[in-house]
Amino acid sequence: MTSNLKYLHWYHWAVLVGSIILTATAWYVSKTQSELKVKLQFEFQANQLVDLVKERMSHYEDALHAGVAAIHSQSHGIDSLEWKRFATTFNIEQKYKGINGIGVIYYVEPSRLKPFLEEERQIRPDFTIHPKHNKNEYWPITYIEPVADNLKAVGLDMAFESNRYTAAKKARDTGMTQITAPITLVQDAKKTPGFLQYVPIYKDNQRDTLKDRQDNFIGHVYAPFIMHKLIEGTLKQTNRQLMFSLYDQEFELFNELLPSNTDYDPNPLYVKELEIDMYGRPWRFTIQSSQSFRKASTDYQSTMILAGGIIIDTTLLLLFLALAKSNSRAISLAEDMTQQLRDSEEYFRHIIQYSPCALLLMDANGIIELTNPEAERLFGYSKSELVGKNINELIPNCYSGDTTSSDTSQYEEDIKLSCSYREITGITQSNVELPLQVSLSSFTSNDGEKVLTTIVDISETQNIMEELKRSNKELDDFAYVASHDLKAPLRGIIQLSSWIEEDAWNEIGDESKQHITLLKGRTKRLERLLDDLLAYSRIGRSEGNTVEVHVSDMVKEIFSLLSPPDGFQLFCEEPLPVFQTLQPPFEQIFRNLISNAIKHHDQDTGCIRISCSETATDYVFTVSDDGPGIDQQHHEKVFEIFQTLKPRDEVEGSGMGLAIIKKILDFYKANITIIPLEGRGTAFVFTWPKQIEKSGS
């Protein structure tokens, strides 16, 4: 064979190299798409697995909140019999599979211990609190159902063990649902990992502060969980193709990533780690694909394409060698070549038949000569009905390529779109319009010019985009309506509190006066919060036309309108620019930054400085002050919505000023950073585009 290679001409090699490149490209594209599809499937299943655990824990929390509501519904309190009726009616064993029970933990001070035990022993004479400990308070599990499965837990004092005690106090002090670090439940004979979930109970709704919560604290509604029962009730391994382990910090809660597991894959295709905050505890999931996932995701399409391409390339090489070797065998070789071409054509027909895209082969006039099953499914015609139709009957204005005409400009324009998609509308047999992406690719065959049309149905993509647009609009409208409609009752509250103050100020005590003042202050703060929410929701809406802005005059006017204390001064380091821009969002950034510099200053006098530099595309503005500064660890936090570094009652504001600035700058692809100044003070540095178009353009 080596001696025959010298008979091959350059065009033979060009065809062979082109065929090899085409085969390699087709194999690589098919392999990449297959791997991407499998990876996306893994990512979806992994996220779904974690979401199922989070959703199930949320259901359990709802059950505990129902228990809190049941306790509040009884003005005389609740005893073990009433709690049993609640649990039986609630049917937790059927509705909440994986939960080990639901109970009540009361907080008992030492002075109340004796009457508490006497009251409980009226119904349960053998009720005791155990075990002994050195804490000066008691947190006994008073009621739990079903009691038969949890008998050892009755009377168990949470204060005896650190993990139970720490989580119980944290739930009380935060007013939020908490779970414990991993523990072993006393009722679990197998001593497997578990945890407790607490929902606090308070006497009334006065729990805004830590002191309120501690003074009004009654106890917890809680649920014990044995981890393997929770997982079995939530995620049976037979229902999924992924396996996982779950750790709380370094403590193992659940692990099925074991070689003894029949579906375990020692060399998984994918591994993913996720950490979530589960009611105050960091739960770390390690998720990996299993053997069943590997089997389900195996795709031989790329291997078939590569094997077929190699066969074709080898066939071409042998064919060229045979042709170059002897002209005397021309007829015989011609017959062999014809057969090889038929085989090649059958191979490519096979590829077309199983293509996921609709494919139509047309002549130069747009008459369909060949189709594939996907095209028949898409348009609703049989193969015999499609062959012979003009492509424009299926896709109007798709193609106007009559090459017999003297004017071939439109034909050439159509073919320029080769290998690039354009969006157009197609019509099915039932006269339904479909949004499509269409690509035309021309080539020359023995029968003349041919055009291969590749068609992709983008209905689902457009539906998803429309749903996203609709969802975003509903969110914007909701924020606007909620902020607007809540203002009326707030103003009513302010007016009513003013009338009470006018009518009864001299008759009420100092504490009531303080409550009225606090009510008015918090109501006004809520009104400011609604104003800021409304402003936040409007970011990205139409901002009007661009106007000429004199930055120096604008910031001086803002400073004046904010009515700063007499000891505050504003310095503008000239020159500040004059340029065309959208004034409302630009002005709001300066208003919020200057307002914050005044409002959060810790002294009676202060200095605010404005300066500007520029790059080729942006102005870079700096707003600095000589206030107390912002700790480095809070530089990211301050831009989050509702975040303030001081208690809400100590400073005016909604905690949204910097969040609004960040959202405006993100919308216009600008940025902002915080730079601490030496000694005292903070500098906010943000960019603003020199050339900006109004939003939505």
C-alpha cells in the first residue's frame, strides 16, 4: 500500500483530510452534547434531592407551628390528654412520615418546679424530670405523642446535654425554628444519629427584642428525628439514581456511599457537594452518580458516528488507491465505487433518520425530496405527503431560490444563512403556527443544486421566556401594589395614634407615653420602608429621557434639601462633570449616599466630600465622609436589602438605601466599592457610564 500512495494527487488528500475533520467534528459535537445532557440531568437530580429534604423539613416545621397554634387556642393551657387528642387528629404518623413524634417542652424556673410537678401528676402520677444536672432551670419534655414509641423521652430535661440545651436556648432567643447538632435519641435502641427540631412558644406577640422573647417564653413544640427514618420517609433509594452522604460539620448523619451498597459506583461519573443552612445547622451533602445512573445515561451515538466516519474515511482511501493503481480496472473500480457511495448514502440517511432535528432536503426550487421522522412529527404530515411539497407551504418566505432565474440575488442571500439559524414561523398540517429556527445549507450533487434545511421547534423556549417575563412583571407589580396599598392603613394608624396622644396624653402613664411614641416612630419607619420598597421595585422601569446634568449644582441642591445639622459641610472638588445622562437614578444614588453620611454620623459636626475622575467609558465618583466608618467585615452585608448596622430604633431608615444604589448600578452595568479611610471615615466609589441609553431601549 505504501508504494501506491505516490499515485494520489493533492485533491485526493484534500478530500481525505476534509472527511477526517468532518468525522472528528461530528464525533466531538455529538460526544459533547451527550456529556452536557448527562451532566445537566445529574445537576437537576442533585438539586432536586436537596430540595426534597428542605421541603420535607419545612412540612415538619408547619406541623410544629400547628402545635403552637393548638396550645394558644386553649386559654386554660393544655394537658397530656388534650395534646394526645391534637396529635391523633393531626395524624402525624400518616401525614408526616419520617417524624418520630411531636411533643411539648415547657420551660420551668426553680421557683415553679414544685407546682409544675403537682399539676402534671394529677393526670400522670409517675411523671418525673430526669436526669439530674447543675443548671438552675428545667426544660422537661412534658408531652409527646405517640407516647408508646417515645416513653423514655417523657420528662427528659433538655438542660442535661449541651447540644439539646444550646439549640433550645437559641430557638427561644431568636424566635426562629432551630434544630440541634447531631445527638442520639434516648428512644432509639440502635443509637443511630438523630436531632431535635424546636419551634418556640410565647405568651403573646410582644417578642420584638431579646428581652421580650425571654420574658414571654413558655417553651417549645418539638419533634425528634432518627436520621435514617427521616431519609427513608423522604428519599427511598429505589426512587432515584443518585446516592449521597449527609454531614453536620464533621459528624455523619447519613451515608449510603458505601461499597456494600448494591448501586454504589466506585468511579462515579459526577460528584457534587452542597452545603445548606438547615434551621441554624450547616448540613453538607455529598452527592454522586450511581451504577444505575451510569447505565441510564450511556449513549452510543457519538461512538457510532466515529466508527461510521472511520469506515467512510478508510473506504475513500482504499478507493483512491484503487483508482490510482490502474486505469485498466476503471470499469470494475467504478462499479465498486458506486456501491461504496450507495453504502455511504445509506449511512448518512441513517444519521438523518435519527437526527433530533427536523431535516428536509430540497432541490434548487425549494421542492422537498427527502425528509426524516422528526420533520414528519413536527409538521404532522406523512413522508409521502411531504415529498413533492414546496418548502414555502410549510415555512412561508423561508426560501426563494429558483436558480434558473437570471436574478439569483435572493437565492445567494438565503444561502448566506448556511449553518446559522434565523427565527421564522412554520405552519403544520392542522394549520397551527409554530415558532421555528431554520438553517439553509446548499451543496451540489449529481442531480444539481441541493439545499439541506435544518429546523428546530423553539415553542418551548419561547414559552419559557414568556413565563419568565410574566413572572418578573408580576413580581414588580406585586411590590408596587403592596407598597402603595399599605400606605393608607399606615397613615390611618399614624392619625389614630396622634388623636390618642392629643386626647389622653395627660391621663396616661410614662410607659404608655413611651409606647405611643414607639408606635408612631415604628409606623413612620414602616412608611419609609414602603416608599423605599416602591422605589426598589421601580428600578429598571422607564427613567425618561437623558438631560444635561451639572453634577456640582445637583449635589449641592441635594445637600440643602436634606437639611443637615448646622455643623455639617459639603465640599465639591472641582471640576465635577457636566454631561447628558438619565437624571432620576443618577440623582438617587447621590441622595442616598449623602443622606447616609449625615444620618449615620456619630458627631454633631461632619464633612462630606464629592470628587470625580474618569476613564475612557465611565466617570468614577467618590463620596467620602469623616464618620465612624464601616468595619471591613460588613462591606458586602450593607448592600443587602433591609440591612442596618445599628438597631432600627436608633437610626432612621429602612435599611434599603444602599440596596437601592446597588440595584441601580447593576442595572446600568456599573459598580460600587467601599474604601475605609485612614483614621476615621468611609469612601463610597462608584462608576457611571458616560454614554447611557434610557432603560428598556
